[in-house]
Amino acid sequence: MKIGAFQIHEPVPELKDPHVFAMVRPWVDVGSVGTLTLNRLERYLGSKELGKLERPGEFFDFTRYRPTMRLVQGEREVKIPNSIIRYAQTENGPDYLFFHLLEPHSNGEDYTDSLLEVVNHFNIKRYCRIGAMYDAVPHTRPLLVTGTLGDVTLNREVPNFKVRKSTYQGPTTIMNLLSEGIEKSEIESINFMVHLPQYVQLEEDYAGTSRMIEVLSSVYDSIPQDLAPTGRGQRQYRDLSASLEQNNELKDLIKQMEAYYDAQLDSEETGKEETVPTATLSPEIERFLTELGERLDGDEE
């Protein structure tokens, strides 16, 4: 069965009040937080593949998303990068769709329109986008999570989670057309972003994944908090601290980040704006983050 550009496997399941968990790679999936989170949820809930793009080459540049070669029963097989949709059904609902999305290089409007067709076909009740971004935060403090909840309420309070509506203006991703379409369809929309230390750059950041699952479990009763890989994340950052012991320059930068982080939290708790400027970043740390950001941008290109 075709829905837009997606080939959906038959028989098509009947889903009860489905919610979507979506991640977009590589746009906001640093540390593979979105990917790791969805994979963990899917294993726990017992997901199955629902469908994928019929011809991904219409949307993706395969010199940027490289196909991979693998051996299958002694025969070489090419695996083509694709956007994949999986689903999981629960006893009492809601059921879930998992969108593993690649950011398109061409025909972006057709791509987002196809995703909206899938959303509308299955009568999605809530769309939840998750991801991670680099920020000037220290790995020695609880990772900050920001997001929007709309009318959704938390089942319990989560430390270092801030509801923030983005005021960003400037270049963005074509994937925001999907977000706009979701809002126009009056589908409930929420999103969560983990802020990771920019100087770490782990390929798989389990501390970030733990924080994401912690926040999701505060919204969804069906997601247990102990699903988070807390121990693995703690070991990663503990090993990082040990490796930085001989790097005095970076240790000094982290101390400044800690002071800035603490001052921001203090100002939010007390409501006193004047506390923030007392811990502004030094020219050295500003230069360090600028240079690192330029190098990261170059790597992505």
C-alpha cells in the first residue's frame, strides 16, 4: 500500500489513538540520542516495521548518506539509507509510531507532505519530536532538557527540565514544514531537546539518552524510568572526567561553564535577572566554543 512516497506493509495494522515519536538525523541527533532513545523504546514495546520510502534516492544524496555493503549468507548486499517507520501496539492504547527520519537533500516539500499523509492516514493524536543539540554546558552537571508541552501535564516533576518556546529566527531545516503541518492539523505536538556538552562529541551519548527517557517517562506511564541506561551514561562521563585530569586548559573552561550553568539555574529559581551576568563566559571559552562550532559545521558539510 502506498501512502505518499512511503510503501506501507500489508496487512496495515489498526492503531488505537496512536502517538508518534520522531527523530530527525543528522539535524538534531547529536550523540545519537534520538536514535538510541527510539531503539530502546521499540525493543521494550516490541515494535515491527510498518514501512519506508519506496525510492529514497528521490530525496537523499547518496554521496552524503553513503550506502553500506554487507555480507548476507555469503552474498554481498547493498543497504540503502532510508527513512523507516515502525509501530508498536499496546493492550489499552495508545499505540505508537516511530519515525526514523533522514533530513532530505531534495524534493523536501514532497517528503514532508508524504509524512503528513502518513500522520493523517493513521489519525495521529500526538506528535512528539525528540533530539539533542550541542551547547555550552558542562558534563559535570545534570544535562539540561528543554522542550514544549502544550496542554500535556507531567506525571511527576523532572529536575533540570525547562519548558521553553523557541524564539530562534534564521536558517533552519525543511523538516519544520512537517511541524507546521502538524500544528495546522490541530494534532497535539510536544518536543524535547537534550543539551549536550559541545567539547565531548560522543558518537553514542548514553547520559543524554538517559535524560531523554527520564523526561519521556514523566509524560508516558507506559515508559518506565528504569529503561534509561543510567549506569552506562555515568561511566562514560566518569571516564571523560578522568581523561581530562591532565588538560588544565579544558578543566578551566569547564569550571567557567559550571559557574555559568549554576548562575542560570539560580536566576530561574529566584527570578533575579541580575545573578546571570556575574557568571558570563570568558573570551577564552567563547573563542573555544566558536572554533569548535566551526569545526563541527565543517564536519557536517
